[in-house]
Amino acid sequence: MSNLQEASDLENLVRVSARRFQESPFIERTRRPEFIRGVYAGRYFPIHIGEDEIEFYWRLRQKALLFDTPEKPVEIKGPDAEAFLNHVLARDVAKMAPGRGYYAIACTPQGGVFMDGVMFRFDQETFWYVQADGPFETWLMANSGGFDVTISDPGVRVLQIQGPASMDIMHAATGGAIDDTLKYFRAGFYDFAGQRLYVSRTGFTNELGYEIYAGPETDHLALWDHITACGAPHGMEFSSCRAMTLRRIEGGILGNLTDMDTSMTPFEAGLGPFIDMDKGDFIGRTALVGKDQRTCLFGATCVSATPSAGSQILDGDLVVGRITAGVPSPTLQLGIGYVVFAKPGNWVGRTLQMRLPDGTSHDVQIVTLPFFDREKNLVRGIDRTIPSIPA
């Protein structure tokens, strides 16, 4: 099952019982008459609140946006936590220091991508894995035999503050404690008007940003009011995920179950740098030994149309790939999307045909990811330039 978040999803709606999935503890501050919600990792999240997505995109790129996100932290704790995570994940957990975040992938025994997420280490025996969409907590439990670990849901909801003003907002919200000494993919505990919360300098936009982890003991509405009060002087607004989706695709961030799944190896998804084949055995390693390590997932740009999920990519009369997700890029002023090819090849730099679901055909250029800022200077805070809106 994919987790599509394209513009057409706003018209493809069904009614779902409110009891079936986890409600956000911030709902009393985020509810809108135009509210449309999706489900991700068993949680409701806003995919539209009636906003102009392009206007909010530029607010994200020029100021800041506040997102109530559905990503789900899972706690892994116990004497064997490090050894267990080294067994189920392809990253070398033993190298992690407390306060460090790692992007980490879990593979199936057949070498496919089962889950991706960000892992944090608190101490020798305590970790959080902030998972993407999918039943990862159950997967961990099913593979925990023989390990002295406890796997649990800490009941944490994650807020993201993303955009060039995010550092100033977090500086104000923590009484000056957060500044540029908290580096990319680092984390720690900070005080928010009397509430001590875990914060990481991460996000889902490839813009400068932070994530705040609010557990069940948090006064969620007080936290929300404090953050929004600190963000107001900097032009921060609450947003649905639509502006985030535009920016995450521009930034080359992949969505689990949408852009990659168990049918793809991490190498095919272009995630080989996050697979530590030399660390010893892990689930999926045997299947990955000897696999072709070339990438099959690239970017596609189109001047005449916006790529959409399910579109076919043709080389002459031969279908060679498919689009997994596509959006208009406000910065590049053209349509962009991810294309997965059936096999590796010299695809980058080529002009191919894209056949949309409506039957129309358009030229597309195949490019490497991300679509711009390939050195990640924005998310690392090296480039603090405020972009201008194209004429």
C-alpha cells in the first residue's frame, strides 16, 4: 500500500471512524473547517487546511512553517539494545554516541527496503527509532527473540519547525539554549517554558529545521501556544503537509511505501551510502551480497506537465520506468518527480517520454537527486540566503 500525497488526493476521500487511528494531541489548535486528514503510521495528520500551497511553500523557504507530523518514535531499551538494532538495521549502531541521530534502513531477508527512519541514542541501553509509514513496531517485536530488549511506543508526537527562521524561533522558545552549536542530525533535551523536551536538528524538507518530541506527560496545548508565540514575530504559520511534500521532493527525500518498498534494494533506491555491509551480519545482508549496487531511482523534470504517480517513462516504444510521485516545483518553475527504472543504466542526462494517466505524452529530462542544493548547504545552515520568488 502506498501513501500518496498528490494534489488529486484532496478529491479522493473516504470517511473513516475517528476511533480507528491515533488523534493528534494538538487537534484543538489545528482543527479547521477545511481540514482534510490522512493516515500515516496509524496516526491522523493534516494533508490540507485550505491554504494556498504555493504561498505556504514560499513561507517555508523564506520564513518558517510549523508542522504537526505523524512520524512515530519507537523505543528500544535493554542490555541487548545495541546488538539487537545492529541485527535489524543496516547501519552500524555501535558507532553511535548519545545525542547523535542516524538515518537507518531496515531490510527484509530478501534485501528489500522495509522501513526507513531516524535513530537516536540516549545512553548505552536506550534508543528511539523514529519510523516512517508501516508496521515497524510489530516487525521489531517479531525479530527480537534471543535479545534482552523491551520494545514500546513512548506515545510521542512530533512537531517540526522548518525554514530559515527556525533557528531564531527555537532560540527564543528555549530561552536562548538552542543556537548554531546544535548541529545537523544532533539532538538533546531543552526547556520550553518549563517543559523539558527532546529536540533534534532534523526534518522532512531539506531546509534548516528542528523536530520537537512531545510525550504523554507534555502539556501539549501550552507547548503549542508557547511555540506559536515565539514564531509569530518571525512570520511562522501552521501548515498542512502539502508545502512539505513539495519541498521534500525537491530535496530528494524519499517516502517509504511510496517511492521505495520491499521490491527495491537500498542500492536501487540510491541509499547505498547508508548500508554498512562491513559491520557484520544483519537482516537482509546475505541477500544484498553480490547485488548490483547501481541506482535505479532518479529525478525527472518536465516543462510541459507535472509528473504524477503511475505515469510511465518510455524510451522509444519501450516502457522503462514509472513515476512514483510528482509535484510542481515553485523554485525551478517546472514539474518534477521521482522515476524508478526497471533496471540500472545511463539514464541521467537523457530526454525520455512520460505518458501520464490521461494518455498525454511529454518530454522529461532525467537528473540526479536532489533537484537543487546537492551539497545540502541549506539544511546544514551553511547557506542562509533567503530565496526570492521567481518572476
